[in-house]
Amino acid sequence: MLGVGLVWALIRGWQLTLVGFAIAPVFAITMAVQTRLVTKCEVRNKRAREDVAKSYYSAIANIRGIRAMSFEGLYKQQFDTAADRALTTGVKGAFVEGCTYGVSSGLIYLAEALLFYVGAVLIAQGTYSYLQMVQTLNLVVFSVTIGSQLMAFTEKIAKAVQATRDFNELLRLPTDTDEAKGVMKPTLDGPVTFRNVAFSYPEHPDAPVLSNLNLSIEHGECVAIVGPSGCGKSTIAALLQRLYEPTSGMIAIGLNELRSMNAEHLRHHVSVVSQKANLFDATITENIKYGNESLTDMDVRRAAKAANVHEFIMTLPQGYDTLVGENASLISGGQAQRLQIARALARPARILILDECTSALDAANQAVVMDTIRSAKVGRTTIMITHKVDVMRMCDRIVLVDEGRVVEEGRYDELMEKKGVFATLASGGEWQSA
């Protein structure tokens, strides 16, 4: 429609139409400048709103610790600072957007005034008749009006441009990760082997976490991995799940190297019970079934019985249909850990990783969870990362990791009799007796 209007205006009066064409670049340049300014304001507003949301979420997620340590004032100050910054940024952005709207409206009226003036001059010179001038002017003003309507969308155009840029950044993210390279889906039998494994986190490539680590865990063996904080215990568990790839060296299960395995298949057969109970705001049955919908209710009950949590579940008014709450807030820590173990046992996992799963429990809950672990580890390769002496004693072997490598291994009494690094750490209070 815009093109038809301009062509008809050229036919009726090309002089006045050319004046309209001369104005068009001014509109185009102004619109480009406005879009850039509004885009910058939108980016700043978005970042400021994200800071407010981050402060709010952090306060809600850590509300118990904030209250316990009387950090209310600090978090309130952080939230108020973020909110004030967002308000200031929003006011500045609104001012810029208002100015752009005023500029665009002013340009429209100036353009129409200029066209009226040129039309009057052409009539005075006898070039146009009054009717011809009015027809041509209406056609050109019609085109200018469409241009002005486009300028009114500057804010929305700026937001769309920024959203498109953000989306393009997501599209450009690489999908060819090391994790995606494995395709094999073998049966996970045989020993777990770490051979000359070195690893540094990508954020700190110059700070090695593991250095030439050599470790072999036989199929069905229960091994405790111990050591001072920061020695690389949890990193070993992460590498075994292929959450990271080793910088050098090789990790294998039986004859199959981990980097050649399909990551989803591997994790389906490696169950993890962590220090924090990773339960979802759903029923007990749904939490045990999570990620494995092929399980029947009988399978769920069988796993719960193996984890010594079935009797507790049956005491609840709604039994297996009881909601555990967000972050397992409606049940105790020991019960949440046993539900985690039940979920691990419900999976076809041949390898069980227990990462400090008793560290946050009291003595009574720890004893119950340890009884559960004793039965759960039968027939599985079990790796326990711990500082607890009772947990170490129930393992077939203890592996001491220090400065990223295995320095000692054996049973608890053997390592104490050696009077080496393990005994030194024990005398220094590194191990917890309960």
C-alpha cells in the first residue's frame, strides 16, 4: 500500500513527492538512532531486573540460614540496593523512550509543515492547481504517516532486536561436547579403573585437582575414598559420571573406556546419593520412579524395602502418595537420604556412589542409613566418599587421596598401624568418629 501511494503521488505531482523522498532519510536515521538507544536501555533494564530476581531468590532459598545467623539486615540491604538500581535504570530508560517518542512526533509535524509550505509555493508559482496539490499532499502525508507509525514501534523493535540477539547467542552455543562423542552402550561389568588420570577444572586450568591418579576398584567391592578437603574426592565421582572429562589419562569400567560410552547409558547405570537429598516436590512414589517410568508400584515398594524406608512410608497417612515437599522439607534428613537410596536401588545401577551422604545426619539417623547401605552395597561396586570412621570401617578398603593422587590404601586398622598420612590425619581430627 505504501508503494502504491508513492507511485500515484509521483504521477500526480513529482516535485512535491521528491520533497517527501528527501525527508525519508531523516526518518530512517532517526529511527536507527532511537532503536540503538532504546536497545541499550532495555539491556540495562533487563540486567537490573535480573539482579532483583537473583537477590529475591537467594533470600528465599537460604531463608533458614539467614534467620539462624541473623543476616536479615544484610540481605535486605542487598535487595534494596538492587531494587533501587532497577528503579533508577527503569526511570532513565522511560525518559529515553519518552524522548524518542517526542522526537518522532515532532519530526512528523515538521515534515507535514514543510510539505504544506512547498505545496503553497508550487501553487503560487502556478505549477500546481489547488486540487493537484491537495491530492499529492494527501498521498505523501499518507506515506509519512505510515513511517511515523513505524517509529512508534521503536521500543518494541528494540526489544525484539535484543531478544533475537540473545536467542542467536543460544543457537551459536556448541552442541558437539565431549559428552556427546560416546556412542557405546556396553554392560557395565568388571573393575573401575583410573589410569594416570589428571584433571583441572576448565575455569582454573593452571590448578590441577588430580595428578597421575591410579586407582582400581574390583566389581562388587566397597571402597571408601577419604582425604582432606579439596584433595579431589568428589572430582573422582564426577569423572566417573562423565560430568567432566579428564585432562589426560584413562577411566574404564571393565574393558570399556568411559569416553567411548554413551553418557546417558552410563549415568543410567551409575546411581549417586549425595550429601544433600535431591528430592523433588512430588509424592514418594514419583520421587523413587523419577526418570524411570517403566517401574511398577511393586518395584517401588521393593526398592523402598531394600532401603529400609518402607515401614516409615506406611506410617504416613497417605503412604506412598505422600508429598515430600520442596527440597524434602516435609520429612527428616535421614528419611530423605533413605528415599534417595531407594531411588538409587530402583535403577538398574551396578555402580553406587555415596558422596558424604551421612555427613549431615545425627547419630541415630546415621545408624539407620548405614544399615541401609550395608544391604544396598551387596552385589554392587560401591564408592563411598566420607569423613566418618564408622563408614570407613564398613568398607572393604580405604583409599586415601592427597594432593590429587592415591597415597595410601588398606583397611582402617592397617592404615592406623602404618602410622602414615592416614594416621596423621586421624590424630589431627580429620576423621569424625560419629
